[in-house]
Amino acid sequence: VIRCPTTSFCVAIDDAGNLLTTKTPRAAGKSWKKVHLDKAVTALACASTRLCVAVDANGYVLTSRNPAGGAKAWTKTLVDTIVPRELSAVTCRSNLCITGDNQGNAFTSTNPTGGRHAWKVVSLPGNGDSAGIMSGFSCPLKSLCVGVDQSTGEGFEDDVFTSTHPTVENRWNLTAEFFNNSFNGVACPAKSLCVAPTDSGEVMTSTNPTRGSSWHAATLLSDGTSINAVACASASFCVLGDDDGGVETSTTPSAGANAWQSQNVAAKDAIESLAC
């Protein structure tokens, strides 16, 4: 997982639980500083160089106001006590952070470094299927957040959730549902654009995310190759990464499949995370 809140600062966490930081992302590999953080980390968000939040598969939120300050600069707090306590997605905008687990629960905070009591659970509506694994959140505004999941039930209904009051109980809506299109994340660089890639080689986009009918699918990879990662630097530039080492880019992400250009950058390697 990698996040770059500025062009001169990036934070990454690898499968072994190592935290890597750099102030010169385009320099040689030696510019990255490595410390061990938590081998169970599943997601990472960095609102700025002064706030990064990671979540793990044991229900813990890890926060830091000095992400490059070493392991001791990070605080670990148990937030998800709902068994099996596996947090799977997180986003932060300024001091608003939202995380979700593999049971369709969301947890929000406006003081993410404030300890366990600074986090509260908010209800996400169900669709009659089994609760999904939350796979991504994005908040283009403090008053607009979007979440997506991956179905775990027999119905294979994958959901888009939205809220204009994301920290308020029962103020999240089930906005759109897609059949057998497991979401692998979502990026909303502006209130007028959300982009969400899927396991089936499609990308879902919306220019009005709180309106269900505005969500549309475009098939980018006809062989069903999974698109694993998304990053949007703005509403006019988005990048996707897929299972075959391909990168898809667009300056008009909601304009359909023909608006995306593809190139292979890592043959035989899956691209799992992107940051712009």
C-alpha cells in the first residue's frame, strides 16, 4: 500500500508489515527509510505529511502525526470490537477519517489520534445479502463520503454507499448495487467524480455520486483481468493498475471505455496500489 500526500513525501507499507517513508519519491531506493510497524496492516491513508492512519486485520487503527518518525511515532488503538474485527479500508480528509471492516461496518472520527473513544461506529444499510467486505472509502468533501464493498454472500451484490453527514448515525445510504462486480477501491477527487475499479476488469464512474442512476460501468479489460488499484490526482487525471502489470490512464474518466489508454509497465506483476 502506498500513499503520497504531497509530491515530496510518500508512505508505504509492505506485506511484511514494514513502514517505508521518503521525502524524495523519485530518487533511488536508498532514499526510503524502513521500520517495522504491523504485519497485519490492510489499508493506509495519509491526509497530509502530519497525519497518516493505517488499519489492520485485528481491528486496530494505527495513527501518527509524524509518519516518518519511526515506529514509536505511531499509536495503536483497538477500534473494531465486532468479531472477527478485520478492518479492510480507510480514508482521511483533514481530520475526518473513516474505516470499515469485513462485516459491512464503518467507524468514523474527527480526531483520529484521540484514542478509542474518539472513534464511533455508524450504520451502513444492508441489501438483504450477507454483509460485504469494505474495500474503499473516499471523501472529496467533509460533507460527502463514498464507500464501496465486495460481496461475501450468495447474491454477489456489490454496493456503493454515500453520505452527506458521514459521522452521523444512520445517515449513510445504499446508493447503487452492481451484480458480481467486486469493488477494489474508490477514488473521488471531486464531488463531481468517483472512480471505482472491479475484479471483473470494469471501472464504475459517477459524476453525481449520491444519485444511484449516475453510476455507470465501462469494461476496460475484456478478458476479466482484475483492476486492483485506483488513484486520481484530479477530476481530469486518473490512473488504474491491473493484475497483469498494466496501467490504464484517462483525462476524462467518466467518458467510457474509449477514454482510457492502457500500457504495460510491470509484465507478469500485479499492480496492487497507486498514489498520485
